[in-house]
Amino acid sequence: MEQIFTSNQLFNIAILAITAPFLAFIFSLIFKKLAAAFGIISIGISLISSIILFLHLWKKHTLHYSFQWINIGNVKIDVGILLNDLSVIMLLLITLIALLVHIYSVEYIRNDKLKYRYFAYLSLFCFAMVCVVMADNLFILYAFWELVGFSSYLLIGFWFTKEKAVQANKKAMIMNRIGDIGFLIGIMIMVSQFHTLDIDTLFGSGSLIDSSFVKNGLWVSPFATMPEYWLSIAGFCFFSGAIAKSAQFPLHTWLPDAMEGPTAVSSLIHAATMVAAGVFLLLRISPLFNDVVLVSIATIGLFTAFMAATIALTQNDIKKVLAFSTISQLGFMVLAVGVQDNAAAIFHLITHAFFKCLLFLGAGIVIHQLHHIKEKHSLDFDEQNMDNMGGLRKLMPVTGMVFFIAAMALSGLPFTSGYLSKDAILVSVFEWADLRGGIYWLFPLMISITSWLTTFYIFRVVYKVFFGDFRLPKIFNKAKEELHIHDPNLWMTIPVIVLAVFCFGVFFAYNPLNLDSSWVYHGFNLQQHNEGLFHLMVPLYINVMSLALIFLAHLIYAKQKIAINFQATWFYKLSYNQWYFNSFYDVFLMRIVLWKAKYFYWFDRKIIDGTVHLSSDIILKFSKIANWLDRNIIDGLVNGVAFLVGRLGIWLRGMQSGKLQHYFIWMLLLFLTFMIFKIVI
Amino acid sequence: MGVLSILIFLPLVFGIIILLMPKSTSAYFKYLAVVVSLAQLIIASWLYYQFKTGVSFAGVNNLAQYQWVEKLDWIRLDVGSFGVLQIDYLLGVDGFSIGLIWLSALVMLIAVLSSWEIKTNLKGYFALFLLLDTAIIGVFCSLDLFLFYIFYELMLLPLYFLIGMWGGVRREYAAIKFFLYTLFGSIFMLLVIAGLYLSVTDPTTGNHTFNMVYAMDPANYSAGSIFSRLANAQILGFSARYVGFIIVFIAFAIKVPVFPFHTWLPDAHVEAPTPISIILAGILLKVGGYGIIRIAFGIFPDVAASLSWWVGLLGVISIIYGAMNALAQRDLKRLIAYSSVSHMGFVLLGIASLTAEGLNGAMMQMISHGFLSVMLFFIVGVIYNRVHDRDIYNFRGLANQMPKFTGFVMIAFFASLGLPGFSAFIAEAFTLIGAFSSQAINGLLPRWMAMVAAFGILLGSAYLLWTLQRMFFGTLRLKKEEWKAQLKDLNWREIITLTPLAALALILGVMPSLAFNVMSSSVNQFLMLFK
């Protein structure tokens, strides 16, 4: 394609993509009635800008502009934008999905009094997220990373009178902060070692990372030297930021709780975009990771993927299943980063964004419609519980169809986008394990199992919700016609249909069964997978087994021909209680911190302030002693003297008798005394 | 009469005028005070705007580079063999003080605006208030140690009465505690100042001098004097300069306050009326940080560098310790008081790092904490004035009841917990970056200190988010039914007070160079003392 715009114009377009959502945020708070319009128009502008940027920059060149911001000491921090292949494709993805979710939200949030806030927060989120992918240095990236977390906080707690929602947003913010402390320490290490935070200078071609090396236990850069272990620490620190944001073990428990927010928000922020920011960060800084860190990343990713998939098997809340599914799929991406197939990670990030967003929006429609029934008939039931659904395929065919497509994509069945990207990750994991051998074969084994679990749990949802009979009328003993439920209007259906279209593999590869024909994957990975055994066998055996599992799920949940009774087993309990992480964190960590805080306060009152009081008491005691001494000894002396003088006076006064004879005798005595003295001396 | 003198003595003059006015006019005192502090803020803003930056206006140890210098011979007493007792009325401003002067002027205006709650003995209140104003600006302007000390002690007197007479239930205890604590530090400091006087000579007149700028130059110390670097004199078997540094450091550490000298602060804050809490948190604590930089570190750089590990450690302990204590509180005001201990710990850590990043970060943290703590205490005041209660557990779901107020609370809380876009984030990030790079640049602080301090940010978000969730979100539930009528949303005066603070925290967060530009050359010059 020809270059229509010059670099400068492209820069202005990028700025436009940033400022549009920001202005929408401001204006939505001022002109409350027009909030939805501002949101949609602004994100539309961002989308158009993103398309232009994508067409001009994808696989062609990098756009990097920066301006001086802070310059003190050794630290120069600029603000700027860095648009390379990774950022432009992320930009396109984010703005496209955000636009669809905005449109969907118009209907979803229609009857809420504070909906202007909803759209304002959504615009704030879009602004921050667009900035995250465009930021050209780690400091700015960190700043917007936090801002994304903040807007997520606002949106999770959008219904702030709901106790669960405000507990959830607090938890999300604090858990994210734990990771962010790591991110911040990582930034400190990079500044100290390289004196810059510019991503291109640090990690680009001919970068500072390449020119630094480890020798004799020291990590040497052109500017400074540190002990070797700081290289690993730096990697772990940045990774901890990604762990929190992408809800990986052990900081994953905030994401299921975050489902207390509006479903549209869950789909945009907690499924498609924000949670993927962690993976995005890992991709941005991947040259930093050494082998220790990479293996840890792979391990965490694998464990998270497996754990979350097992939890998703037994949850009854439809959003909880999807939340754990998201955690699991993010684990796949993190695993891909760990085995150094960044192309697979970004590819899966993109395909996952579409189908997971679709799953959430589909679930949102179901919840929304059930909520209407609940309000209309003033019934009391949990509209998110799958036990209240069933058979909805016939009542709401469009929703059922798109949900089914998305489920197929999540399972990675052929012709879907998930097939390609999951295939890429699995093949890479097999090759990686093959290269290392031994215990590393656990990775492909576990990830295959996880992949099958994924298929089973999502089709469990599909069959429970859309097949069989509608269970709600039975529960309340009402006629089916009375509790009428139907597909929503176009505000909601158009976005889900668009998303469903993007679940097909042809958009990502001209031959949807062959990974090597994928333009996205090869945008990031120029070398071909070696046409080995894995490449042929892996998709085959995964999918055959998957189909069998789908059939099984059909029998269990749709036809209900097989009854399973696991409820009493330990693994059911483990799964249903989400591996007891919440209880563990509540009981151990929270209580310990709070107890420690109480202890600190006791220490402050009793010991520190106690010392102050003690010293003041001692001084008071001393002053009492001094007072006693003063009264009795010092003043005693003074009084004694006074007393003596007084007595003397009385005695002398006694002499003033007024009798002439007495005076004469005294005079005689004095005269005699004087004379005696005179003679003696 | 120079502009700094006007800035200092304007409030004093009006304080005297208020004393002379008849009691029947007492309703107008607060408006008069607003006018005075507004005038002061305008002058301070003009100074900030006119302040010249760059290497040739760095100041610190070069008197010629200070701006708006005023020098008058104040006391010249011929004391025979000791020469001439020389005390100067010496004022001047450099990059370290200009920001704090402007902050003081702003905080005083905010404090006046929140003095609407004061109902008793207005004449006494505003007279003392304006006296305090004079003393505070004087501290930041004076360059003569004797003059500095006078202003420094002059701050105590009005504060003692302001807490002791207009405070809460245990006001007398708090006032005496505050007074004695601070006096304890400063009396010993007076001895060091006397020692410095006997050691330092004015290079132009040859007399002994209290000039603190001259005291920063080792060449001005007369040979064999007690604080001379070469003489290596001893006090009770310890090196005299070490003793001098430690005494001065403790005097200011009490003001900051640094663990373990902080226990006056929660009591004083809790018992003081809102405007005095605002002044305490907004400015008084900064006097401590300013003193540590200019006097403790500036005059004893050699000792400071060798003890900076300990200073940094105290900073880290204050950060974590303050935050942990804040977590345990259920009195909102006490919680914020402890959070001040935590936030001021960053100042100490940044100073101890002796790097440009750390020092700039520390100065930024002082200014940023100035805005934010003022905002936080004002917020407590809003609730306390309405229902005379501030127990966190007695409130729930205020967001629906007071939406505007909740908006400001969220801004203040999130800015305090270091959300990017607000000044505290920049300040804390730079302090930490400075502390971390210290190992590579000058080898003073180990890297773990910065890493541990970073966890203070985490604890900060824990207690602030908990408070936010506990008090403001959820469904409305109050301890008493009648509170619902009393808890009205913000009025105009309160909005006008809070808005500029929020805006300033935001502006400095987005454009930190507004503050960094002013101080960075002074910081660089300051660091030359340690080379």
C-alpha cells in the first residue's frame, strides 16, 4: 500500500487516537446526557486512526517520537510514542473491541441513572489503554499501566452501593499494586543500570540489553555494573507486574471477584484488553529475560493455565467460568512467552480477545434478559447461575449461535481462530520440551490436558445454558410463555455478530488449517516452524480428543443421559472452592498483616510513647525530689537563718527594757569586754 | 525594606491590627486574615514566577547566588577579647526555599479558609495565627542561624496556644507534649549553633558569624575551633562534628517526624483544630526536612555522608512503620497522621541517597505532601465539623449522601497512594530511583532499602483503599439517625478550598518540571558539598 500520510501526519493521527477518548472522558462528566455519544464517537475516531496507522506501519517501519519531560541527574525521562508492529496491531485490536463494547453498552446500561459515569470511565480506560500500547518508555508505560488499573477499579465498583463490588475493586487494586511494586523496582534497576527507560534504546535493535553482558558473576552495561543476580531480579520484578495484571498465579484471585462489575466491562477490560496488558509488557521487554526467568515464566503460565481450567470445570456462575477461562488462557500466553515463542503469544492474545469478549457479551445478553424477567415478575433468583438457564438456543437463536462459535474457537476446533493460535503455542511447547528433554516433557503433557479441560468446561457451559430445557419456569412453577425471553435488539446483536465473524480462522490465515499461512503469526516470527512430527500430530490428537469430550459434555449436560456425582470428592471441592486461595489469603496473609499492624500500633503506644512518658515521669519524680530538697534543705537553711535572725532579734529586743540601770550595766559590760580584748591582743 | 521582609512581617502587622480592633468587629477578623494571606500568596507567587533558575542562581553555599538577599547589621556588640558579636538580619532565597515559601503561603490561605469552624475568642486566635504565619515564612527565608533560631522558636509559642486553647478533648496534654518534644530538640541545637558561631568567621569582616551560608564553606572555619574539620575536636570523647550533626539532625527529625521521635504527631494532629492540623502537616513537617537539608546536611556534609546509611534506615523504618500503624487505626485523623509519618519517610530516604534524583524527589515529596496532607486533613475536618465524630466504623456509604465530597476524597486518596498523574507518584518514584541508584553512584545506601521502601507504597494503598471502601461505598449506614441530615455535601467555601489543591497535585504530577526546574540547579550545587 502506498504511503498517503507523512510521518508527521501519522504522528498527529496517533495523538488524535489518544486525545479523542480523553476528551470524551472530560466531556462525558460535563455534558452528562451526551456521554454515550461522546464515548462511541471518540473510540470510533481512535479506531479509524488505528486503521490508518496499521496500514501505514505494519511490517513497514517504526514511528518513534519523544519529547523531553523530566531531566534531572542521570535520569532523562521523555514522553513519547513508539509505534512498531506490536503496538499497531494491539492498537487496532483494542480500539475495535472497545468500539463494539461501547455500542453494546448503550443497551446494557440504558436504565442506569449514573450511566454518564460509566461511559466516562470507559473512555478513561480506553485513553489509558491506548497510551499503554503506545508508550515509548517504561516510566510512561508504568504510569498508564496504573491508570488502566485505576479505571478498572472505578468500573468494577461502578455499582458502588453493592458491598461485593466494592470489596472486589479494592482487592483488584491492592493485588495489582503488589505486582506494580515489582514493576517499579524493575524500573529502578533499569535506570540504575542503563540510565534510560526508553524501550527502543533498551530493547530495540542494537540495544543496550544486547550490549550488556554477564561476566564473572557481574552484570555489566555500558554505564554501570551490578552483581549478576540483579539481571534475574529485574526479570522477576517486571514479571510480577505482569502476573498481577494478567491474573496469574499467585495473584489471580482478583479477576473472578472483578466479575461483580458490569458484564460489558468484564468483556472489555477483564477479558480482552487490560488483562492482556501483562502479556504485552512481557513481549515488550522480552530481551531482558534470562533463562532462569524464562523457565519461571513458563512454569507460572503452565500452572495457572492448568489450575484455572480445573476450577472452571465446576463453577455454576457463568461469569466465574469465563473468568477462570480467561485466567487459564492468559496462562497459555504467558507460557508461550516463557518458551520464547512471542509470535504465538501475541497471536493467541489477539484471537483470544475476540472470542473471549464474545463469550462475555453473549453471557451478558443472557444475564441481561434474565434480569429483565427478574424485575418484571419480581422473582428472586441469581441471574448468573447456570442452573436457572437451559434451552436458550431456541429462545434466543442469535445469541446461542454466536456463543457456540466462540466456544468452538476457545476449544481450538479447526477453521476457528483459536485453532491456529493454540496450535502455535502447543507446537512451540512440544518443540521446547523436545529440546530440553527430561522433566520438561511435563509441560506439553499438562498443557494438552489443560487444552482438553478447556473444551470440556466451555461446552459444559454451552450445553447447560443453551441446550436442554429452560429450567427457570420449572423452578418457579410458571408457564414457559409467561417468562418470555428473546434475543436483544440491534445495539447488542450487531457487536456480537461482528465478533463472531472474527472468530473464524480465515481472517488470520488464508489457509485456516495451516499456521504457516498466518499473517499475524509471521508478522512476528519470520522463521517457519520446522515441518516436524509435532506440527502434524499435535493439532490432530488434541482435536480428536476434544471432539470426544464435546460429545461427552453433550451427553452429560444437554441430554442428561449420564449423571455424574462428584460433589463429595476432594477434587470437586478443591475445584469448586477455587483451590482455597481466597480462604488462604484471607486467613493467613490479610490477618497476619492486620495483626502485625495492631502489634505495631501497640508498640508505638506502649514502647515508643511509653519511653517518652517514662522519661517525663522520671523528670517529674526528680522534680519532686528537688522540690523536697528545696523545701527542706535549701529553704530549710534559708528559713533557719531567718529563724536565727528572728530569735536574735527577739533576744536583742529583750534588751530594750527601757530601764536606765540595765542600759548602764550593758554599757559597762561592753566597755569591760572591749578593754579585756584590747589588753589581751 | 525588601520583598522578603514584607512577606514575613505583613501578617505580624495585621496581627497587631487585629489585636487593636474592638471586639465588636470580631466577625470580620477572618476576612481580614483571608486578605492578608491572599496578599502573601500573591507576593509568593510573584517571587516564584520571578525566580531565576540556572547554575548561576544555585545558591546553597554561595551567598552571591541567593536572590532577594536582604542584609542588615542587627546586633554588633563589642565583647572584648572575643571580638565583635555579629548577628545579621540576613534573608535570601534559593531553589530549596522558594518552593517551600510558596507552599507555606498557600497552606496558610487554606488554613484561614478552614478557620471558619473556630467560634471562640476570635481575636486571640487570629492574632496568634498571624504570628505563626510570620514565624513560618521567616524560617524559610533566614540565612543567619541566630535569626533562623528565633523564627524557629517563635513558631512554637503560637502553636502551643492554638492547640492548647482551641483543640479537642485532650488538647492540653497534646500541646504540652508537642511543645516539650520540639523544645527538647531545639535547645541542644542552640548549643551547636553557639559552637558554630565560635568556629565560623565572616571572610569579609573577620568577625565570628552566625551566617549559615558561610558555615557551609570549610575555609571559613578558624583553625583549631571546635567544629573545624581539620582540628578534629572532641566532645565527651566523640568527634565534635559528629556530635553536632547528630544533635541538629535529631532536632529536625523530631519536626519531620522520623521514627522514633514521632509520637507527638498523632496526638498533636488529633487534638488540634482542623486549620492547625493543616498547618502542622502542610508546613511544620517541611521545616524539619528543610532543616535537615540545609543545616544538618549542608553544614556537616562530611558527617552526613558517613552517617547517611543510618539516615536512610530511619527513613525506611518510618515509611513502613508509619504505614503499618496507619493500618491499625480506626480514627480517620489518626490514620492520616500516621500516613504523614510514612510519607515523610520518603523525604528522609531521598535526602540520605545524596543523589540528584533522590534529593529532587525528596523536595518534590515535601511539596506534594504539602498539598495532599492539607487536603486530607481538610477532608477529615469536613466530616468532623458536621457530626463531631471521625471513627471510620461509624460511617458507611457516604458516596450517595455526599457525592462531591466523595469525588474530592477519591482524588486525595488516590493521589496520596501514588497514582500516576499526581505529584506524589513522581516524588516517590524519583526518591526510590535515587535511593536505588545510590549504590552505583556513591555507594551510600544499599539497594534493599529502596526495595523495602517500595512496599510502603503498597501498604499506603491498603489503608487508603480500605478506608475508602469502608466509609464511602456500600449502602448508607450511620451511627446516629440525625447524622443523615447533618452530613450535607460540600458548600462553596469548601469546594473553593479543595479545588486548587487537587489541581496543583495534578499539575505537578503531569508537569513535574515546574518544580524540578526551580530546584535542580540548587540540588546539583548542594551535591557538590559532598564531593
